[in-house]
Amino acid sequence: MAKHQTEEIDGRPRTVVELEPGERVALCRCFKSAKFPFCDGSHKQCQGVGPVIVQAPGEKAQ
């Protein structure tokens, strides 16, 4: 399961997401998600913005 941590660096938030091998997630780019940094579909209210899909290399553990 993806883990994330957000910290402030030089006055700007920085979020780091750790994925398990083979894990796939949708990350928010509209900044409206209640589950930020993960997408919850809120971008549907914003024109021209959608999530970025990320998949970690490797095979998913069984």
C-alpha cells in the first residue's frame, strides 16, 4: 500500500510517495482531492486537468 509524507521545504510543500513493487496509483494534479496526494475524482470539476498514473517497477507481491 502506498505511503506518503508531506513536508515544507523553503516555504513550499513537498510530498514523497513510496510504492510497493508493481503498485499503481493515480496522483492528484488539481489539488482539490480530499485524499491528496491521491486522486479521488475531484478533477472532474476542473476543465483540462486529470490525474497522473504512476506504477512502480517490479512485480506485485502475491
